[in-house]
Amino acid sequence: MEEFTGRSNNLVYYRTTGGLYWKVFTDFAPMFYINGIAGSSSRETSFSLTDEKHLKAGIAILSSDVYWWWYTVTSNLRDLNPSDWKNFPVPESALDDLKIQKLGAEYIADLQRNSVMLVRNQKSTGRTETQSFKIQKSKPIIDEIDKVLAPHYGFTDEELDFIINYDIKYRMGR
């Protein structure tokens, strides 16, 4: 993915820690408030893609089960370090795929629609409100993303089935 990044306003936001079985990538900064004042979480960061048309597709690809499988094999499973997304191999044909771009837009809209504000009251910080995403509800869109990605990676039907169902009982709470 790194070869498609550079200085631009095409930001991809993500959490550097937490998230257990899902990694959240968006094209907007998730809402965050401390004692009613808007801010940003210290666990959130971003990177930018050089080409605007790659933004939605890039988010779709990083939100895919293909990426999740790769992340579980190559990372510490606790933190989302820059190397975890930079080193992920992404064919340019996938970023240029109009179906993946469309699915990325649908996925982002679905994340927003299914998000909730998580409220915590802490002695040291006070009241924090964080936009929390229910990614399980977007799994049907993620599955479609994987189906469109499969030919770009040369996956067989059997490999695609493995990827879509990888860790499903943990990720879906089954």
C-alpha cells in the first residue's frame, strides 16, 4: 500500500491500538469529545493516498477479510503500526476497480449508519464520548469487497471461501 501514499488531502483514518477482531479505516475522523469539547483520540492517526480515486478503494481493501488475514499472520495482533498497512501488497488494478471504489463508499456509509457514541466517565479524564463502529453489521459488504478483490490476487474459490470465513466465529461473536 505504501507506494500509493504521499502528501495529499485524501486521508485514511485508523486506530493504532484496540479493536480486537476488526481494524477500522475511514475517510473521516471519528467523533471524539472530552467533557463536551470536540477533539481527537490519541489512538487515532491517519495517512494519505496520493490519488483521490484510490481513497474509497483503499479503505475497502484495508477493511477486507484479505487484509485481516494478512494482518493476523504478519502483526503482533495488538497494535496497528504503519508497517502493518504499508507492507500490505495491493495491486493497482484493485485500487482502480470501480466496483471496489463503489463498495468502499457503501462500506463507509454503512459504518456511519451503524456507529454509536460510547460514553465513559473516568476520574482523571472526565466524560469521554467516542464514535464506536459496529463492523460486524457491515460484514455482508466486506464479503462483497473480498469477492471483487479475489481475481486481483488470483484467489481460487476455495481460497476466497477460506478468507471470508477466517476467524468468523470470533469476529462475528458466533
